[in-house]
Amino acid sequence: MNLLPTTTFLGKTVTRMIVGDNPQTGHSYIVDRITGDEMKAFYTPEKILETLFVIQDAGYNTIMPLSTPQNLEILKKFRKEGGKLNIIFQPYTAIPLEEMLPMMLELEPLGIYHQGTKTDFYNETGDMKTFFSNLELLKNSGVKFGIGTHVPETVLRAERENWGADFYTFCMYNARRNRRGEDSGFITGKTKAGLIFNANDRFESYKVVQQVKKPFIAYKIFAGGQIFSGHDPSEYPKVAEAFIKETYENIKPGDVACVGVFQRDSDQARGNAEIVRRVLG
């Protein structure tokens, strides 16, 4: 396997692009083109396992999966069949963190982060007691822990108040403007339909990433696929390359970008990998 360009992240060699799994769990931000149900129909357990090996073969060495019970079983099978990808877990918030944590630790993850929508929900509703209790569980887990958020000010507050994160998973677009006080979709069942990202958000996010010394995982760099709206599919690779290039020009050398892949219509995993190799040399 020819690895993509790497950096040292959480003390390990990590490819500068890693792969998330929103498409695998049916989280569509482009329901006018591909619905969440279409994503879930394509991503059977067998197809998810196959995609993990494609990701590894394409040169990535790290993934950021959601720790659903199904995903945990697939990841165990992946490891049993020789899969070597590092794991940075996003906890599945439909199960209490104290119950979910030992399940994630069984797979020896590189890191675990406090899920972004839950971070924002607790901050918006003022339930900091639960939030800090969760952070304490993660701190005491024995692995590096991060804080996820969609809100630039939350990262800056975490630094000012020394919440102690080893890293941040940070959405490049503020998804909370019209959803303040709403719990995670895993709890409410609400889809992402109608959630439109503000194109200018990413410039504010870049400033925060540059200002804070700790490492970041920059995610939603394609705005959940919304950057491709209005373009012919033949133009998608050119659009993707422009945004990947811009992202790496604006995050730190020790930061990584995370992109989900929907493999039904094209091999996005390999396509993005080729772009990263060109952009980062």
C-alpha cells in the first residue's frame, strides 16, 4: 500500500486525509440528489466492509467511524480479515457514553472525541454538568480524547477554559445557526433536509484552526457535498480539487482533513486520494 502524504497526529503517523462515514449511516446533506435512504440501501454491512478495504488499498491509514453496534461488528471483522486502519471514534449518542466507551476501547482506537452535535447541544442548553462528566469519562479512557463542534466560538472557549482536549474535530461550516438547542439526529430522528451551509463559514473556521495550536480534524470540507450543487458531474473532480487545495492551504501541517465517500456511482475514495497526492506532492 502506497500511503497518502502523512503527518504526526496524536503521536502516530496519520494520512493527511482520513475517511468519515456519514454516507454509510445515511446522513445526507444533499437530499435533492441522494437521499439518506439511498445511502443506507447501498451501504449494506458487506458493502461497508468492502469499502474499508478499498479505503486502505487507496492509501489512507485512518478512518473516523460512528460507533454504532453494527459498525463495531464490521470493524471487528475488518480487523480479523487483516484490516489495519487506525480508528478515531465518533461515539454513537443513542447509547450512553459510559456504556459505549468499553465497546469502542475494545478496538484500540487512536482517539475518541465528544460528538459534535452533543457538544453544541449541551453548550446551547447550558447542561455543562453532563458535558463535563462526558469529558471526564473520555479523559480517563486511556486514549487521546477530542472535542467535536460545529461552532468556532466553542473551540475558542474550550481553549480559554482549558477543557483539556488533545485534539478537535471541527466542522468547516456552522450547522447550528438554525438548529440551536436541538439534540443529535440520532436522538430526534430529524434528517439534514433543509440544512444549507453558508459558504463563508469556512473562512472563519480557518482562522480558528490557525489560531489554536492543538491538532484539528477538519471535516465537512465539501459542505456535505453541497459544493457540487449546480455543477455537472464531469466537473466534480475539478471542484473537489479546488476545495481540497484550499483546505490544506489554510489548516496547519499537523492537521488532517476528513471526507466521507459514497461509492455507488464512482470510486470517490480513490478519486480523492489522487487529488490529495497531487495537492500535497
